[in-house]
Amino acid sequence: MKFIPLLIGLIALNSLANSSVTWAQDKTLNLADSSVISHRGHKPLSGLKIVLNAGHGGTELGAAGATGLLAKDLNLQVTKLLQDELVRRGATVVMIREDDRDISLAERQKIIDQESPAIALTFHYRSLPDDGDAENTRGVSSYWYHPQAHSLAVLLHNRLVNDLGRPSYGLYWQNLALTRPYTAPSVLLELGFISNPDDFEQAINPQEQKKLVKTLAEGITEWFRSL
């Protein structure tokens, strides 16, 4: 799949902003009442609903790492850990899938639209084809489409790169099924290449997983505080 570089996306940003109904312009914002927001205290995400989507599932296996671990299982593992971290911070978390099942892209979009969350995040691990340069291709990448998701994609991407020292594979404007919903800022994160030995080792390391979800939760918290 070809990805359109961020530069192209930024050129298209003005036309998108004019043609799309954006979350920021919608009077029925999916944020908590301002009085709730100002009294969150030690639970900074109280009153916020967040949708988490673990990519693949069921017959959609995703790629396999060196140990045979499938991307669909790794996606779910990390997403469940993030769910726990966000709940500890007071968020209401809706999981698009909590087990190994087939869910179509259209169904995932429908859940996001029905839930009307404050944000929707999709998580994937990716792989190169057999003839790719797996040894030298690694890093995280982030994808956004509607303008209201841009700042969230940038912040989370930079957190992963700067706080965790993960290589950057890029930040992209991309019309994907799970960046397309506009009822909430929707971002898709590719957390690494399981075809790369270093990325895969980090991906399955329990301590690195804890660091990853904490960094994501801190980034999400920072983003809401900036609104």
C-alpha cells in the first residue's frame, strides 16, 4: 500500500477542513461537562469515553513474528494493557474487540459512530514482505485523515519517538477505514515491524509493553489537557 506523505496531506488540509464536518466544529462535543473536566484531580480522564480498536482478529491474522506470535494477538494484548491504564486514569473505555473474532472494517466504523467517543485509536503491528529489508526497516508510524485528528496523531507519534526512543517510520495523512470516522478524532498507530528483530523483541517484552502503554496514556492525557 502506498502512503501519502505528510507534506501532501498538509497541502490538502485546507480543502478537507472546508469539506468535512469536524469534531471541533460540532456543537455536540464528545467531551465531559467543563465542571467535570476541571475537577478530575488524580483521574485526569474522568468523564471521557475512548474507543480502542485492536487491529485484525479472527481469520484476519496479520503477520507473524519470529516466535510465531500473530499480529492480531499482539494488537489485542497491547490494547488491553492500554485499556487498563486509561481506566485507572478515569476514562470509560470501549473495546471494539476483547477477544479473537472477525469484525469487518465497516462494523468497526459503525461502533465508533454509535459510541460517539472523545477519541478513537486503532493499533497495529506491521510486517514487510519476504523480499523486504526486514533487518533495516523498523519504527512507529501514525495516520490521520480529518483535521481534528492531526494534533493527536502528532502528539502520540512524538511521544513514542522522543520518550521511548522508537525510530520514526513517518507521520502520514491517509484516507484509511479507521482514520475516516469524523464523529471523533480517529488515529491509527502502527507500533512497529514484527518482521524486524529489534522491533519484535520490544513488542513482546512485558516491561517495554508497560512503558509503551504508559507513554500512550500520558500522551492522551496531555492532548486532552491542551484543548
